[in-house]
Amino acid sequence: MDLSYSAEYESFREEVRSFLEKNADRAPKVGLLMSVGKPSQDLLAWQDLLIENGYAARNIPREYGGYGAAPDLLKRVIIDEEFNRAGMSRGMAGQGPDMLVPTLLEHGSEEQKKGWIRPSIRGETVWCQGYSEPGAGSDLANVQTRAVEDGDDFVINGQKIWTTTAHHSDMMFALVRTEPEASKHAGLSYILIPMKTAGIDVRPLNTMTGAAEFNEVFLTDVRVPQANVVGQRGEGWKIANTTLRHERNMLASSAQLEGSLLGLIALMQREQCNGVRAIDSPLLRDRLLRLQARVLALRYHDMRMLTARIKGERGGAASLVSKLAGCEVSHQIAALAIDVMGELGVLYEGSRYQRADGRWQFLYMFSLGLIIGGGTAQIQKNIISERGLGMPREPQSQTRR
Amino acid sequence: MDFGLSDEQKLLEQTLRRYLDEELPITRVRELVAEEPGNDGGHWKDLAELGVAGILVPEEHGGSGLSILDAAVAAESLAWNVAPTPFLGSAVMASVALTTAGSSAQQARWLPRIATGECRIGVAATELTSRREDAGVSERAGRLNGKSLMVLDATGADHFLVPVGQTGESLALVDAGARGLTCERLRTIDRTRGFAELVFDDAEVADWLGERGGAETAVCHMLNAGRIALAADILGASERAIELAVAYAGQREQFGRVIGSFQAVKHMCAEMVAELEPARALLWYAAHALDGQQEDAALMVAHAKAHLSEIGREIVRTATEVHGGVGFTDEQNLHYWFKRVGLDRQLLGGPDQLREQAALLQGWNTA
């Protein structure tokens, strides 16, 4: 264990700090939630500035439009710490930079990396994920969307669901069935689909939060070049699992939890009921402290996992728990915030007396969505017990189709 | 920067587990503690040779001169095998008190014998966190009066470390055979550690550590080091309980399948791991912060011990449920880990008290 900062790192921290001070007014406002909309001009300009200075796309090679720094855990931690402390936007987040780009780096052809990584990290190309289908939720390998070879193209027919940002995405990375004769898991391919292609119909899917964060995407005779397949045909399951691993990391960022916790602490120091501040109520305070311990544990767990990744060590069961643990804590933070506000905790839709733009109710519901999405909590437990602890797999009722 | 255990720390863990698996398997632990709670059967001397007894003793006094994080690694391994040792009292709390408060002459007098395992020190620290039954020790004309409950690592102790005064502001070492001292055994759920009540009736003091009335810093450091060792003990015991549960679920058959193939059982195991692994990182960080005497050390120690106490209790309970009826039997041995965690949780401040302390440290409970 060595958390010391040598002179090189101290001066790096100074660099980050002075960057943040100098550019404070250029930073777009950050909310509690990851952005699900089309990036604003402000955000795009901010993202360019971050990449230019090495605070976004830091380890992505220069030839693909990244900053091209060698991986350095400590610098990453320092950037996280300083941006969090300043409460400043980390730039673009979402399925393009956080999920597709790492997957392309691992499995993409040189041409795909050259073509897609640069616009994706700059937010010029917005991506959505075409995995889930009405009949392929937790049983994701049951994807039925068919891609049939026709000359140099695939012709795709089927339906995707839970497609975040599809309504303003330029591209979709999707899981489609290209080998109908192969077994369930071996018949899939990972393919990149331009959303402007004829035959794609996007319909918004309203959720309990009142916002349309998701969509249904209907694909009818959608023609996509075969060259858009990432990796080999039939390897889609393996590649999709790479993306899912990145998604699990993205959905459970401990920095986001720390931000929520700080918001909760501020709320409890401000909010009064019967003349008593929430933080002075022993019962509410105890709940806060229990959550604080969990957030701290996940913060150091992240650092441990990052160290293991950089050293190339296998994380074992420990590397699989962040999504399950983190999403639950996020939900519980919002739950306590609502309880702190008592009757007023239910105010919504911009109502008078509503606190923090109704953010806490939104987070409470949205984080429940995250507990279910990206592999439900129950699927996460299967993954932890089967892959992490080596327990017997679920009997497969249907291994061939 | 590197967040994790060093190669030396991993080696320490392997060495200890190998020794304990061979010399102190649960069957042997059972025999030893059936004779007397906390009976180490002479293994403490062997462990001293492996550097465990003197883990925090500086090298110039014959110890290993290692860190609190190293001690946490050792504690985790000892709990993995529910080893009956005076690790908490002698190797951690007394060693920290001596290195922090003791003069160089006192350190030279006590520490080398702690490191060889000859000298075993029980610690009367309960009243620092909870006074009950009119307990507490005070000084009159250089002698001690009063009583202390739940004195830890009392089995085989030749000396006791006794915080004296309202806030434990003085630290006394008392010979177990001192005139005016009576030691009454207390029996707990956990037979792997020995507890006692000490009654002082004008008892003689062998040595006052540092200045009388000026031991507050040392007492605070000793308590925090003890809490790290206890939290690490919970970590090791919980980890073993999970391993035993997973192994049992992989072998026990019901309804024509091993029970580990049922999601109801698998999910219990996944939940235990998902709780334990992040807590491990919190413990490492807290130990590291205490080693560096960082500003956030006391807060992190309070959180680490409170949090591990909460999840440890759930884990050993769940591991028992995974075993079904067999887990409830004496013969299955799982209850040794269950009870070890149950005891660790209560010592040196339970989770509720530690959370209140964490609040205080952040200026939250000022009302």
C-alpha cells in the first residue's frame, strides 16, 4: 500500500487545480445524474478542452483522437479527486465513450478504431446500445433480431428495447443473430448500425420518472455493410460481454456516489423539521453514517480494483460486485434524502417547495432503473456466484435453437 | 501509488495460513479450547518465531517493526483459522501502548519479551468505551483500586495493561500475581479468547507507562489499533465462513441437485461476497491511514470497525443458514467463526457507538 504522492504527482495535482480554476466558467453545470440527452454545445466544447488537456480520453491513443497518456493510476485518481472537489463536469459520459470505445479498443479492426473512436469520445457521434429485446432481457443470449447475409451487406429485422438515447443517437452497437444454425450463444454477432438507415423506427418509452429515457427500436429490412461487424461473426456474445463489463463499471462509479452523498449531507445540514436540523436527529444521522461507510468502502474498493487492473491481476469475485453494491447504495442515498424532507419529499414536477429541482425523487426512481438495467441485481448475483465463486451454473433449458 | 497488499504482506498471509492449517486446524483448536478458553497450546511461541508476536515491536527491540496494516493481515489470517492467541492484547494493543507512551527504558524492558512471546499482556480496556456495573480503576498513592470487566486475552497473561482514571489518562502495567489483584474468569460465547474480570484492592503497579495523566494520545492510538485488529478479525472470520458455505453448497444434495445450483442459495453467497469485498478495501485504507497518522484516521477506523461489525454479523448468520440444520450443530464447527465475529463486534466500542463517534469527528452531533 503506497498512497504517497511524489513531487511529480504533486505538481500534476497543481496543474489540474489551476486548469480547473482558470476554466471554471467554461464548465457546463453538472447534475446528480449521468446525461441521457444529446450533448449541448457547451458540453462538446468542454469535452474538446478536456481531451486537449488530458482530462478525458486520457489513455486512448493519440492516433484515435485521445490524449495518449500511458495509464497512470495515480494521475487518474488525482483528476477524479480534483474534479470532484471542484464539483466540475467530467465531460462526456455514456454509452459511446464508456462502453463502445473500450470494446473497440479491445476487439475492433484498425479501420473501425480509426473511424469511430475519435468522433465517439468527442461526442460528435452519439451511440446507443441495441442489446435487449422483448424476449431477451435477463436471458440476453436469446436475441431474435436476425441479420441475413445479402451480398456485402446484412439485412436486419427485429426489435430492440430499453435503448437509452436512441432518439438522438447517430449509431447503435447491436447484438444480432447471424448464424441461425449455431447454438444460442454462438449465433450472435456484434454490429454497428447507422441510425439514419432506412427501416429504423424509434419510439420513445416513457418511464416511471416521467421522462422518456428509453426507446423501442424497430428494425425492418435494415441494410448494413458486413464490414460493420466488430470481431468475427459468431463472436458477438463474447464481445457484448466486454461491453457489459464496461457498463457495470460505468453504472457503479463511486465518484458519482460520493457526489450524491455530499448532496445528501448538505441537505441534512439545511433541512429542518420542528426546528431541528435533520443532521441533529440521531435516527436520520445513523442512517447517513451507515451509507457513508458504504460509499467509502466502494471508493477504496474502486482504487483496489483499478490497481489490480493496471497490474494485470485477475480481480476474482471482488471485481464483479461494484454494480450490485453501488446501485443499491445510490438508491438508498436517495431514499434517505426523501425521508429527510418528510411530506415535502414527494413534491415533483417543479412544484412550489420542491427541493433541488426534484432531483432526489428522480434519483430514487432512476437508480431503481439502474438496479434492474445493465443486468438485474439477480443476474449480477448469478454472475458473482458462478464466475466469481465457481458455483454451479443454472441448468440451461434451451441450449440450441 | 499502489492500493493493495505488498508481496511481503501476501507472503505473510500465506505463511501464516500454511502454519495454522498444519498446526492449528479446527480439530486441534477444539481440543485446546475445550480445556480452557483462549488456550493456545504453546503455539504462541511458534507464532512469535514467525514474527507475529513482535509484529509491531521495533526491530531494535527484537520485533519485526511492521505496520498496523501488516498486523491487520496477520489478524485476518488468525481469524481464518479461529486461532486462540493473545494477538489483540499483546501483539497489538500492549505493543502500541508501549511504543507510543513508554520511555526507551520501558520499551527495552517489555518489548523484547513481548516479541518472543514470553510476556503476554491482557488488556483492561472495556471502561474506555463502556462503563457498567460501577467498574473503573483509579489510583491512590501509586496503587490501584476498582475493577475492570471483560479484560481481554486474560488467559495465560503474566501482566495486565490497565488504563487508570476517569478517561484512562494513565497507563499502568500490573503483574498478574501482584498483591491486591484478583482475576476472575468470565465465560463468553467464543472459547477461542480468554476473558476475565480484574478486581484491584490497593494493587501494586509494576510500571507506569510514560507520564502519569499524560497517556491520552497513547490510549487513543492503542484503541484504534485494537479496533483495526478486531475489524480484520471479522474480515478473516467472515471470509472463511463464506468459503465454508460455498464448499458445503457445492457438495450437499437435495431435490436431486447440489443446493449450490439453486439461485436462492447462490444469491445468498453472492450477497455475502458483495458486502465483504468493498469492506476489505475500507479496512486496508483505515489501517494505512492509522499507520500514517493521517487526519482522517480516527474517522476511517470508526467506520471500518462499525461497518465490518454490521456486515460480519450478517455474513456468519447467512453462512450458517446456507449450511441448513447442520450449520446449527456443534460438530460442523462453523459456529466457531460465528461466535468469533459475535465477540469482535462487541469489543472496544460496538457499531452504534462508533458511528456516533464518526459523527462527532465530522462535527455532526453538536446539538
